Amino acid sequence: MSLLTIKNLQAAVDGKQILRGIDLDVQPGEVHAIMGPNGSGKSTLAQVLAGREDYQAVSGEVLYQGKDLLALSTEERAREGIFLAFQYPVEIPGVSNVYLLKAAVNAIRKHRGQPELDAVEFLQLVKARMKSMKMGEEFLYRSVNEGFSGGEKKRNEVLQMALLEPRLAILDETDSGLDIDALKIVAEGVNSLRSPERAMIVITHYQRLLEYIVPDYVHVLSRGRIVKSGGRELALELEEKGYAWIEGGKAGAAAGAVR
Amino acid sequence: MNETIERYVAEFRAQATRLPGARLPWLAAAREGAIERFARQGFPTLRDEAWKYTALGPIEKKVFPLAQADLGKVSEVGAWLLEDVPHRLVFVDGRYAPALSRVGALPAPSLADSLAEVLARAPHLAEPYLREAPAAGAFVELNTAFMADGAFVQVGEGVIVEEPIHLLFVSTTAGCVSHPRNLVVAADGAAVTVVEHYVALGGGGYFTNAVTQIAAGRGARVEHYKVQQENVKAFHIATVVARQEAGSRFDSHSLSLGAELARNDIATRFDGTGCETTLNGLYVVAGRQHVDHHTTIDHARPRGTSREFYRGILDDRARAVFTGRIVVHKDAQKTDAGQINHNLLLSRDAEVDTRPQLEIYADDVKCSHGATVGQLDDNMLFYLRTRGLEEGHARDLLTYAFAAEVLERIRIRSLRNRTERLMVERMAEAERLKELV
């Protein structure tokens, strides 16, 4: 069974239609990259899948593990194994990272029928994960993302993902704002989580990230639709020819090659 | 003169000779002057700029007789004690309860005792502070006329009292009023921390009208915590007036959680150069509670620094008022003043009025102020929910975090923990937030 099936998904934000009919099928174990220029709807797709309330699905269907995903609340989706790594992780002053991580892990464990972790068990688990992400323990006691550098925020997202063990991880522009060293650490973290049961949707503007997180499929989003799908070589082609190639019209001769 | 005022004047005439220090001519004169001014001016009205958003009808319509303290009513105060605070003076319906109090040895000539005791044995210690009214206003006048007891804390020159002094006021009698009067005097170079804490035994309404005078000598440090946990039918009016001499520091914390109607006037004046003050505050109200903070920082002398951090959380139909008055006199050059008031509205029906009032007559000063009124942040809520936290849990967590930024400023560990626990217990998701404290 497909892990995720999106059929003709149309969605609007503030009454403005952004997604104009997305079709996508994701099997367990697959990594799908979604590329596209600014404003093509990449982040909107991520937010709709994660359940942001002011992003409204106008029509279409999203099946996740055979269930109607759009009928689930944000937290139910998280508990069912959907994880969104934010493009701009939110700063939450006054809430310590360790509280959020433990509350999240236990909310999901409880939902899965697993016993909740006590403080000692949790700290063991989280410290081991942090070490592999090259994060110091002081991160635990700082407020969530507050005053973190861009790289620290993204590492914190991947740390959360590692702890929550999602079935479907959506990484929204995880490479933005990262220097090459931070990018490698984040990519290693993501790659270590690849498994036959887990699928990932990697949203990115640039091909660069895909050198480190190698996708099985690449889809190109333009004006709210997937206009081209292919293997990872599609990303290289895009890099070479630019998005104008896909968007057509303005690109002249190159546009003809797509059609 | 309206009927309520007449009743208070009549009660004063009947009680005057029985009030503590009645035989001291200077005190009798001060009381007489106070009741006369009260009778003349009456209670403030909404036309009074300082009371624009707080209607006093509920207090004005009732006559609250003086509480006749029955110290035997309270046998146990353990629930309110602060475990790392060894000195405590307990007052029942405004009167000192020696059996419940415990004051350890303070370095001479320092003293922490009941004000009534001091008036009986060494009135000259209190005279400089009680002879002249510290501030105008009907409630201070009423307090001066009727004050029966309170705490007298005096710290000698250069003496540092490391351990805080806990003043616990327990109200037990519905329908009555108490007028606690506290004096905190830190001589030059002295340091002291006082916690003024109001609680209730029983659920009936009553009226607390407290006045606290604080005097910080040259280079002295006074830290004052006011914890208002009256029951939700109570009326609580409190005035804190500080006077600071050169190089002194006064830190104030106002935690206002209880009462149907609470008003806190907190004022400090820099009488010498280079004074510092920080006013912290947190008010948390729900139901139909009304809380009003009126703060004044009087930069009368140069090179003073003041900071003000107030936060409020309002639910249901609660109302809050914050007025932050900062006055910088003409010769108070190099003043540095900053004020922030943030309000979190958890309900559509809650209402807050926040107003900074800056009066600046000097030209070489740094003054800033900011006020916000808002709801929980949608981005934060969404982020927490994508991590599997239920919406209610996420809301309570963010509400708690909003308060935590003020609570972090409480330096007495037991008081901070206690207040954090109180905050958590008010939440629907208390069980899930326990780990935060």
C-alpha cells in the first residue's frame, strides 16, 4: 500500500489558490524531492500536509496509510507519524527544548501504545541522539530555538525528527541558511534515518541539498502543479537550465523541449 | 459627605482611643488629619485620572467594620510558608500573631517586629515615617486613620540581612476590613528582602487596605515582593511607597493572582543621584476579576536608572489596567528609564487598558516604553501541535511560558517555585505541565 497518495489536491491560503491540482504517490522507503521556484507552492504543500489550519484544501484527496489525512488534526497527523521539519523553526521563549522534546516523544509513544519514557530514560535517548548531531547538552535547557543560529535550528529539527521516528518526514527547505559544514551534518542526520519503512519528501529550491540527500524521485512544482517528474538526474538538468526551462513561455526554445 | 464616609468617620471617632499608639500626640494628630482629609475628598471616582478604569462602587457601597482579630482562628499557616525563608511575621486579620511568627536573630541594631509593639515600646523608631503621610489618596488616609498593626523592619547601617523576611497576612473574617501598615527601613549600605504576602482562610469577601513605606538609605538595597493571593471575593487595595537615597537600589515584584478587585499603587522616588529601581509585575486574572497596577517612578535626581517589566494574562471577562508613570525632573539628567508591559488575552471578552505616562522635563535622558496586547501566537501553536502536543496542552504551555519570563526574575527560590506551581495549577492541562516546575 502507498504510504501517501495525493490526488488532485487544490489548496488556498487567505482565499488565494496556491495549489492547483497536485498528484503524488509515495511508497515506504522512498525519498521524493520537490523542487520549484519561489511561489510555486512547495511550502504550501508541506503546510497542508502537516495540517496548518489557515491553509485550506479546496478539493482533492490525500490518503495517508489508506486514511483521509485531511480529516485529522495537526497533532493527530504528528502522532500518526507525519513530521514536518520547518523552513523557519519557530522560537518559543520560556519553553525549554527538553520539555518540548520529552512531551512530543511521549505523546507519540502513548499514541503508539508504547510506555512513556521517564526522565532518566528520555535523557539517555536524547543525549545519544544529540551527540550524533554534534549538539551540546546545553541545547536541552535553552528555550526552543530561541537565539539559535540558522544551523542550530535546522539541527534541532533533525534531532526532533530522529526522536519522533516518523513514517513520513517532510523537510521544508532544510538547506536554507546552512553553510556547507552544517549542511553535511544535517544531511548525515537525515540519511541515518532513511529506512525501508520511512519515506521522505525533501523540499528544496536548489539542487545542492540533493547531492547529500540523494532522492529516488524528483518532482518539479510550478504554479501549484507538478509539471515534471523524473529521477535524480532531473535535478541536475534543472540546475543547468534554470526554472525558466520548466515555467515555459519566457524560456523560449528550451520550453519547447518540455512539452 | 455620603453615608459610607460618614460611617467610617463615626467608626474612627468611636475607635480612636483604642487604636495602637493612641496616647502618642503626634500619631493621634496624624490620624486626625488623615480622617479629616478622607472625609473631605471621599473615594476616588472614574473622573480621577489615576482611577479612570477602576470603579470603586463595590467598595464604596459597603461599610466594612474593622476586623476584630481573633488570633485563635488560625492555628496553621504551613501551606503558605516559604521553606527557605526563616524569618516570618504572621498577621491574622491585620493583627500580629506571635504564636505563628518566628523571627531569628538579626544583627543589631536591626529589628523585625510588629508595628503595634514598636509603637508601644519604641515609638520614636516609627515616628519619622508615620508623622507625615507618605502619599496623598483616600486609601492611604483611611489606612493612616485606622492602622492597627503591620510589620516594622529596620536594618542598621551596613547590615546585610541575607535571608528574606516573610510578612504573611491572613484574612479570616468576611465582611470586615484590615489596614495593615508596614515600614521597611534600610539604613545606609544596608540590604534586606521582604515578602509581603496576602492570603485568605475561607471564601467570604473582605477588604484589605494595605500601605507599605520603604526607605532605602545611601547605597542601600531593598528587594520587595508583594504576593497577592486573596480569595476571589476580596477587595485588595495596596500602596507601596519607596524613597531612595543616593546610590540605592529598590527592586519590586508584584504578583497579583487573587481578589475580585485589586489595585496596586507602587511608587518610588529618587531623592539622591545614581539610584536604581526595577519594577517587575505579573497579574493573572480570570472570571470577572479586575486588577489595576499604577506605578510611578519619580526621577527627581540625576543619573537614575529604572526598568519596568510587567506582564498580564487575562481570561474570561477579566479586566486589567496598567499605568506606568515615569517622571523625569528638569535636573534629572542622564536618566535611563525603560518600561515594558505585555498582555496576553485568552478570551474575546477580556479587556486591558495599558498606558505609559512619561513626563520628561530634562533633555539628556534615555527613555523607552512599549506595550502590547495580544493572543497566543499561531505559529508557536502550530509548531507545538506538529510535534504531537494537543491544542489545549500547547495553549497552556505557551501561556505558562509567557508568565515564566516574569517568574524567572524572582530570586527567592521557594517563592519562585511556589508561584510557578500556582500558575500550573490554574491550567486545565496542569498534569502535563507539572514537569515545568
